[in-house]
Amino acid sequence: MRVLAIDTALGACSVAVLDTARSGAIAARESVPMARGHAEALMPLVERAMKEAGLEFAALDRIAVTTGPGSFTGLRVGISAARGIALAAEKPAVGLSTLVAFAAPHIAADDTRPVAAAIDARHDHVYLQIFGAGGHTLMPPRIVSARDAARTAAAETARVIGSGARMLAAHWPSDAAAPIDIDASAAPDIDWVARLGAAAPEPLAPPRPLYLRAPDARPQDAAQLPRR
């Protein structure tokens, strides 16, 4: 299985090429921390990764991309690129949740302990998903206040990961056991995005963004010019 993985959902622009026929599987990777500028950075990263892997786009089996939750602009950049490459190469594109991508390496390391994946949603809220033993979902993705998220995670004595992990730690109930582990990574490990993309079932539709809430920006109806 040969997979081109793309992540522009959060605090990095990342690309990896997985080739399971090779030793080590990850044939190329590059990740650049950034809050903005994903649109300009992404395609040069893709080109360098494919060159390093020694592959043509036609040799890929699929393209994997994170679909959110995350930055509205970042999600559109990654998903548009993945769908465009998939269309040109005549290969399927697979969408993957950023929350699952955050949780995957921790579940792989120890699937007996709960994992709370939290992404900073701003305004003291987080996108939250909680995984139990074996990686099964205990709480599906949702947006909640950091305080409520901390209470929920504390009830499971969970490992806390993701860009919102420190927000949960700051609101952790004083009468609860401390989190087992806190990993405040700004973006998922792109290697795991590639591995999840290889393991995902054949997609039935092109990837679409998972927003979980409406964008902050609103049309300014009062400022619209009258039509002639």
C-alpha cells in the first residue's frame, strides 16, 4: 500500500508518503509548524516528499487527509489538495478525523487506558473525543467548554492529548486524580495519518470537512450595497 498523507488542519503543514513494501514503511515525511500559510506551503512539501520517496502520483494507492475538526481555512486547503491530486491520479481520497489521528499512537502504545483527544476550539472551548479500552469511542466528537471537557476526562482518569490538552489540565477538577499523561502536540503525527489512511476502508465518497460548529465569520448583511 502506497499512501500520500496530508495534514493542514491545525498548527502544522505536514506531508508523508507511506510505502508498506519498504522497510520502515514511511518513505518520506516533512512537517513545518505554522498557524497560517498552509496554502502556499503545501504543494512544495508534496512535491519534495514524492521526489524523496521516488514515486509518481500514479503509483499511489490512495491519498489520506485530515478532515477536522480544526482550522476552517486549513481544512479547506488540505481537503481541496487531496481531492485534486486524487482526481488527477485517478486514485481514491480518504478522510480522517484529527481527533482520531491524535489518539492513534497513544492507543497503539497502550489500548487499556482511556484517551481524551482535545483540540483548542477557541473561546475556552475544545473539540473533544474520548476513547476507551481497545480504542472504542466512549464519547463521539463534540464541542464543549474546557471545564466540562476536563470533568468528563477526569471521570475516566484519561490520558489527555492534542492542542487543547493544556486547557483541560488547567480546568482539571481538584478532587480528581491527575491525568495519566499530557501531550499538548499542536498537530497530529503525520506518520500516523498515513498509517490510518492505509488501514481505512475504501471510501464511498470524497472527504469532506468535519467542522462541529459554524464559522466565526458572519456575512455583514447590513453593509451590503443595494442592487440597481
